[in-house]
Amino acid sequence: EYLVTIFGHLYNLHNLPPLEYASLPEPSREKHRLDFVNYLVNFPLPAEVMKNKEDNPAEYQPVLPTFYQLASHSSSGSQFQRLICQELFFLGLSVAVTRLATTPMAEFLVNRFQDEARYCLDLLVHRNPELMSTIIFCIGQNLHAIHIHLLKEFLKPSMFTNWSLDLYSTNWIASFVAQWRFPDFKEKRIDGNQQMIGQLIQRVVAAPQPLRCSETIAQWGVEVGSHLFSVINWERVEPSLRLYCALIVIGAKVHAPADWSSSQLLGDLGRKLIEAPLDDLFVQSLLSVAPENSPHCFAELTSLQLLLSLGILGEQYRNCRDVAELAQSGGALGHAWLESYGFYNRCMSLLQATRNVPLLCNLLVRVDVLKEEARVAAPHLGRLIRGIAAFGDRKASAYLLRQAAVQSFKSHSRLRSNTENDNTKRLRLWLEATIPNNRQEFACSAVLNDILAFSYCSGYSLEAAVTLIRSRNYTRADIINFQNDGFSWIALVA
């Protein structure tokens, strides 16, 4: 009670209890905040009172550190603490506060004031990680009125280290990234709730609704969401919420920059969102969706399904002690299951429908799990690579395929769990998939040549490559052709 009273006096609430102030409409609170800052700017304390070492002629009154101390003494996550968090957020990031600087002196004071507001808010959130939910709420409420570049600088990975994304915060992220209306969920968890999962999927597959804000603000939402996704600690996020965020990424496609949704799903973010463990009910619901019925997000929805199928396959391999056991499952597990799901046919359907070679090449970076059954998977992967190579310009397709292959080696070789045995299996998969049958298979030759060069430079054993390539019994003319086409590594090994 004393803390609340002190805050009310410092914040010039004029006998209005702070918790009643917290219930006021946002325009009323905004007016009070601006009056408060305006007072501090127009009635600064002299430098000699502040003992200013920078010889500045004046300084604003040091109220914000007191706000931080009051919040620190309050119980963690209390309504009072969240109130101070909201006020510091607005004071430190609001465009309206910046506009109060109408003179050079006022500009100096306002800049110092906003810097200190963000500093105090940073300290408060680090001490009370649960306040990140309040920060995300503030973003959703004030996106149109804050400095986006300052917000992105403020949101650092360290803030999210000990915080777990919750359903409430995810709903707010959906509201400003995908422009979805805030859902009226009665439950606080998605896990095992078929109705909630169905509602979320329906939001993606249904025809997009008109924007609820200007296009500029919608794009700001995507920009902020993209930054948030890059700093959230996904290891602490529940599987169902990770898949919810994957749907948010797809839902933002309508107003996001071109290929933003696809690049997010097939990049580092997608890898984190679809990492084991997976939510079985959510996954099965997503796999049962027919993407062709949603042309506005066909490519993204299909990509998500393909990534999920690879994720399921990876979990099967991790749970199975011996890959040989998968062969005895009658096609219910392992690569046989992936075939029965139609993984490769779906990849080709995606390519034919979109003619988007870069999209499929990005997907190839994620097929590393196929190395566990390389001998079975290689022919299928080889046909997919040749199918991709047949689209568009020969050299352009070959270049993208080469990038995908090398990136697959690079991204997985850096993982802590990667072993020498993994490198050997990965090399065998790509060797058997890309070894060219003749000179006309330019893309396969280009990919194989780059893989050999990368493997040698990375210190991998090329014994398997030598054995496989020489088993093809290339003629002297073939080897000369490889050399003339610029594939000197194939020529050398052959």
C-alpha cells in the first residue's frame, strides 16, 4: 500500500489510486504520461543541484530509478509491478514522448529521459522474467505509437533466457504479426485440445481477411515479430505453442514481404519450431489438411507439412535402437513411412505448382535425416534433385542445388550432437543421390563436385567417394569431359 501511494505522488496522479489509473482507457493514460514528461522537461533541476559531471546546463528530476525501486520491492508479477512496467515501456519507446522535444535543451532532456526509462525497464525485466508477457502486451497495444528501431534494440536474447512463452503472449504475437483477432480461448493450454487446434488451423486455411490496420503498421508487426522470433528461447517453449507460432508465420504471408514466411519456415526459425519433441495431436491435425484448398498459402502450408514429416521421421530414428528394426515394421516406420506419406511426390507437386526452385532447394537443406537409411533414400533424393534441376535455367538451378548441398553439410556439421559417423552417412547419402549417369546431368555433377571439395577441405575421409565413383567405371572420355566441364574433383577421384 505504501509503495502504491509513493508511486501515485511521484507520478502526479492527483488522488487517483494507481490501480484505478491502470484501468483507464489508453488515451487517458497516454495524456497523463505526456503531461508528466512535459512537466519534467519544462521544469528541470539546475546542474549544480544534480552535480552533473558532463557540464550540461540542466537535468530532469530522477524519478524513474525510484519507479524501478518501487517495482523491485513489489511482489513479482503483481498488478502494481506490471503497471510500472507498462509505464516505463511507454515512456521509453513512445513516439509521442519524443515529439515533446521542441527545443535543443528539451531534446537533450527527453533523450536522456527515454534512455533511462529503457534502462530501468531492462533491469526490471531481467529481475522479473514473467514481465515479458506484459512487454509483449504493450507491443500489441502500442505498435502504432512506438519507435520500432528502439524496440528491436531493447529486446535482447538475455531477456528471454529464463522466460517461457505462454498462450496469452502467443495470442498477442498473432494479433500484431498475423493480424488475427485476439482469440476468446477459455482454456489456458492448447495441448490435447482438438477444438483449439482446429480453430488455429482454420485461421490459416480460411481466405485472408482485410487488414485491421494500415499496411505500414502490419509490416511493422511482421518486422517486430521477426525480431521476437529470433530472440525467444525456444528450448523453453511448449511443442504446441511452437506449432502455433509456425501457423502465425504462415498467417502473416498476406501482408509480409515476399517469401518472408517461406524463408522463416525453412530457415533457423523453422528448425527451432519443428524440433523434437512434437505435439502429436497438433501434428496429425496439420498433416491431415489439404493445402490445395488454400491457394493463398499453398506453398507455405505444404512446406510445413513436409518439414513435419521429416521431424516425425527423425523422432522415429531417435526412438528406435536399431534402424534395421524399421524394416520389420511393415512400412509403418522409417523411410517406408515417409514414402507412404508421399513426401517426394508432394515435393514435386510443390515444385510444379509454384515453379519455385529456391524454395525446394531450401527444403533440401533439411533432408539430413534421410542419411539414417541412405541406401534406401538416395535413389528417391536423386530423382528429386534431377526433377528440380529440370526447372528453369540449367546453370541457375545447379547453382542453387550446390548451395543447398553444401549448406546441409555446414549446418549439421556444427551441431554438438554431430559425430564422425554422421558425417560418413551424410556423405554417402549425397554421393549416391548425385552421382551422374552421364555428362548431361550437369546439376548432379556440379553438386557432387562441390561435395567432394567441401569434404576434402573439412577433413572427411573420401574413401567411400572413391569406391563409389570408381564403381561406375567411367571411361577416359568421361573423365576428360568432367575436367572440361569444370568438375575437376570428380575427374581427380575417378
